[in-house]
Amino acid sequence: MAPLTASLTICALALAVLPAAHSRGLPESTGQQEACGQHYDELVKASTTWHDKECNGTSKQAACIVPEHEQSYRDLKQRCQQAYDDRTTKANAMYAKLPSYLIEVGARVNQLKVSLQNDLPNMQEMVSEQKQMLESAWKYGAQLQRELMLTSMESDHMQRALVLHSLLVNASLEEMMKESYEYHGKNGRMVARMLKFVRLLPAAEERVAVYKQLAELLKSNGQDGQFPAVIFSADVKQLEDRYKPDHAQYEGKVLERWQTELLAGSFHEVATFAQDYPEYFAGVEQTLYEALKKKWSVDALDKMISFPSAMPVAAQRVRALRAVLEALLDHQSEQNNDVSLIRLAQETAKVEAAAGKDDAEALQALEEVKKLFGKFTYQRDFQAYEALYKLLKGL
């Protein structure tokens, strides 16, 4: 009984410590604590009861040996042993199966290795094919975007063209402009659209680079002598601090040809340019009209009298009429002017009728033009020449 007594004494001492530990902050939960199958609170209660048990024997004993306490201890020990045995059984079962598991894993790994060795060439080929397909798709997408940009520019959808241009990566605008020019360089309107696109580019450096390229392209097929050269010169003048070509080879060449055509009575190209590109025409208008003053002849005057009526809008007609009258005024002493002034009075009446009552600005400018009739040698006013025309027409 002595060993049992000693064991019970040690167990009692260990359990006696639990209340103190509990008071120092151990969990107060009544949940399962895995203490050999017992609840934590039950163990604390048992130890407290044991510790506080009064002894009828000597006071030096820590606890009395009570049969029910001894039985509780044995039950606890048995449960702990059972829990230990269960864990040992499970561990042994796992260890027993571990070699077979390892063998199976090894076999599966070998199977996977063989499968990979057999499938690797096919997989590499598939990856290579997919890579090529992706690269082809990217190239096709870039080419499609490039074509869309050029198509947008050529169809005068400039905002869309600018957006697509900004999205292009590793694409040379000079190459694209060259490609477009090769297809459409003979069409002046298409060249004008190319120039319009370049004018809208946000970066001045990029505009300069393309303008330098277009300067050569215009010369390559004679467009340097057609109306796109006038647009080119006007646009490039906005960048004179960065690029200054010889405008006499572009705008100057075209204006010289147009002046010759005007003096010969051919107005179609000038009138078409004035209608399609009025802002650019306004920039060269006065230079164009200097031809009659500088290369004066009665024959040229006779042909240019009808020029104002060929212009597309009232304001342009009025300015053309003023130019002809001023040229005649400068050279009035060189010929008899009555017939010419009578015809010009009729042209003035036609311009006034075509302007309509709504174009107040053109009508006001026309009133100033009428005053030029009174500055000639005979000092007849516009109404007098208009009346003479009606009189002669009635004869």
C-alpha cells in the first residue's frame, strides 16, 4: 500500500496546484480540454475537493486516503493510458502504411516522369505553336490598327486617325505617310488630307519630320506645282523657327501658274481652290491679284472682268472686283476705259444681286468698291455706268 500511498500523495500535490494556477488566469471555459477525456473544470473540482478534505489522522498528511478518491485516480490513470494507447495505435498504423504510401508515390512520380518525357516534345511544339499564333495575332492587330489609322486619315476622319496614331507602338509615321502617298499622291485632295492630319499632330518635332518628308514627296510627282503645295507652305510657315523650306519652290510656283491662268481667262482651278479651301485661299488672294497690275494688258483686263462672278462666295467676289478696278485705276491712262467700266458696273450689279440682303458685310464692302468708279478721269459714279450699260443693252 505504501507505493500506492506515495502515488496518491504525489497526484494530490499536483492536483493541489491547479486551483492556484486557475486563480492566476488559466482558461475559465468549461469546454473539452483533452485532459485524458475529462473536462478541465471537473479536474479542478476534484483536486480542490481532495485538497480541502479534512483528515481524521495526523495533521501532517496532505490528504486522506479515501476509497472513492483512490478509485477516481485509477479511473483517470486508465483513461490517460487508453488515450495514449489509442494514439500509439494510430501512429503505428500510419507508420506501417507509410512504406506502401512512399512506394505508391514513387510509382506515381515515375509514371508522371515517363508521361512528361513522352509528352514533352508535343508540349514544347504546342507551346511554340501558341507562341507563334500570339505573335502573329499581335502583328496582325498592329497592322490592322495601322491600316485603320491610314484609312481614317484618308477618309478625313482626323480625330479617329489621331487616336489610333497615339495608340500605335513601334510604328514609323514617316513610313505610313510614304505608303499612303504612294497610293494617293496623284490625288490632290488626298494629299491635302495628309497635310491636314500632319497639321493636327500635337508634337511640333513630329510635324517637322513629316513636313520634311512631304517636301520631297511633293516634288517626286509634281504636286509641288499644284494646290497642295499652297497648303504645305501655309502650314510650314507656322513652324518657321524649326523648319523653313524655299516657299518659292512650292507656294510661289503654284501662284505663278495661277496668275498666268487668270490673265488668260482660266478661272476654274483658282475658283475651286477658293471654294474648297477658303482659309488658305485668303492667304494668297492678294498676291494672286497682283498679276493684273504687274502684267497689265487690255486683253488680260478684258478676260478678268468676268473673274469676280466666277468666285464661289460673295466676299470673294467683292475682293476680286476691287482688285480688277484698282488695277484698271492704276493703268487708266493707257487706254480708253469707258467700255471696261460699263462692263465692270454690270459685274458689280451681278455681285450685289448674288450677295443677297442677308450678307451685310459683303454689301458694305461692295459700297466701298462702287466708290472706285468715281475716281477715274471722267468722274462718273457707279450709277452712271450702270445706266449706260442698260441703255446700250436696250439698243
